[in-house]
Amino acid sequence: MDKNLAYRIVQKPEFISRSINDTVQWLNFFPTRTLNMADPSVIAGAIAFDRVANFYCNKILAIPEAGCMTVEDCSIIGYGLVEKGGNILSDRNLTMPKEEIGSFDYFKDARVDNNDFRLGRDYVRGNDLDSAVLLIRRGDVVHGHWLLEILPKVPLAQRVADDSSVYVVSAATPAYQIEMLCQLGISADKIVKIDKHEIIKCKRLIIPSVAHANQYWLNPFANIVYDQLINSIERSDSVSNAAAISNKIFVTRSSRARDPRPVVDNDLVEDVAREMGYTLVDPGAVGWKRQIEIFSSATHIVGYGGSGLHNTVFTGSNATVLTIQSNQTFNYLQTSIATIRGHQISYLFGEALDGFNSRSWETAFKVDERLLRVVLERLL
């Protein structure tokens, strides 16, 4: 591909309509629907209720259709874009939206002018593939993004893929994520890594839908893979022999270096959690199988918002979840997880210390540990 040649950025309908002889097809497995989102039982802390009521309460969201796109004679470009016939598939629910191209260091050399796309740099040509599945999306090396965006793709793809298909992931994919794919029945020799500056040609490419494409909804089809992993771990002979953990857990981030959202009074908060009968769990210090064991058996979960708490995708419907986050963080993902998993959800907001930047969620914050105690006593 010529780094200076202009390609046309299109979304799914136009990408299909520009194909010749049905070389691009859409297989719809789950139709559009509306989802009544879980209302929080409690919203408390350093925030005015009228500021959050419209954001967290009484939401009915439209969930798009989901399935797989199959594309013949195309190319995978670096971090998950797809090119065919001079058209770039840039679709929020399948690959990456146009507005994210060039952000967060993804395709940072690319040039986007309206719907024209240029690579802006040379790319290395990788080995051609016959039948492949695309399991890449911006941010997928982050645990929470992996859980919500990549893993749910696998059962969709397996409806279309055959024994000859390989699964294409980012070269930066951590080893434990590869292990999770293997747990889902994908053998290691069927996993192909692509560098962010590499192009791979495919005779046939399967592109599954993303279950989570914004901070609001998580498509219920994601439950398929979460239940599959829970069941496979329960049946596995390699399940941890570690002692059973309490069904009341507090999810901390204490092992994370350079935490962009540090809790300045974390020690006090953890002391309150212990006093109230919660066992501290730091997902960053626990293997992924053990994480599934812990979260699948928990019924009371309290923790700081983020990837670690997103492990509640493995928690059953009899659970209550309290998310602790900054009052500058408007993150709806725990409500979305609670909705499809059947949890009771609540929020406790701490006071952000970056008071002059009300739009930044990456800031230190302080939690009122006395209020936390009251919420735990009366709610959980």
C-alpha cells in the first residue's frame, strides 16, 4: 500500500455496497434492541445528585445489531483497520471509528482529511493468510478493554470460522490474554500476531462485532463468553488450590505503578473494608483463572472503578456492586455490566483533587471513609 495514496474511509453499509459480486457480506446474529439499564440503588458522596441523575438513572439505550462481516481479498492494516478496493472500514461497532484514528498513538502517522485516509509511513508486508478472524481493537492490551471488547468477539467468530481459520491479535497482546483465547478452544498455533506497522493480506477475513463501543452499553451477547469461561474454569483440572476467599471482596489497585487515578486515603478506605468483613483483592497481582474463581463466587463487591472491577463480568446475578470513583469521572460501564449480569449497582463518589479541570478523569481523589462505612452498613 502506498503511504501517500488516499483511501476512502467508510462505515459498514458503504463498505458492503462498494463490494463486487458479494465479496463483503454481513451475517446478523443478534438484532437491534433496547435495554433497560439498571438504576443505582445508591448514589452518594462528593457530588450533587442533580448532576448525576440524568447520567446514571432511568436510561433506556438502543443496542445495535451484532454479528460478523466476512470480507474476501482484503488487507488488515496495523492496529485493526481493514482495506478492500481502496476503501478503509472504519466503523465503531466493528473496527475503529474515524475520530479515533491518530489518537492515543494509534495510527499516529496517518493523515485523515474528511473521508480521505493516508498511512503517512511505510508498512511491512506480513505473510498472507487464507482464512482469518480479526481480534483487534484500540486499547485491547488494557485488561478492561480486553474483557469488554475482544473476548466477546470469539463466540461470534466461531459461528463462522472453520478449522483452517487463524485468529489475528496485536503483537502487543500479553501472554495471559493468549491463554484466555486457548481456554476458549483456540489452539496456540492458530493465533497470529500483527505489528502496528504491518499489513497482512487475507483471502477471507471474519470481522466480529464489538460488544462494547462506548462508555454506555455492553451488548448482552457478551454473556456468552463470560459464562463459557466461568464454566470452563470450574471444570478445569488446573483450577487453583488456593484457599477459598470470602464472598465479600474489596477490589483495590494497590499494586498498580503510576496509577493515574490514585486514592490518596487508600489505607483508610481499605481499613474500613476489612473492618466490614471484606477481603482485599488486587486483580493486578492475581492470575486470570484465579480472578474468575474469585469474582464468580462473590456476592458483595466493592472497589475502585476501572479494569479490575470490570471482572464483575464473571459475577452471578445475586451480587451487589459498589463502584468508588472520582466526582470528575462519569463512567457508566459498571452500570452496563450490572445490567447484563443482573447485579444491584451503586456508586460512591470521592472528591477529585484536580479541581480546576472538571473534564479530566485522570486525577487523584479522596474518599470519605466514614460515608463508605455507612453505605456498607446500610446497603451491602
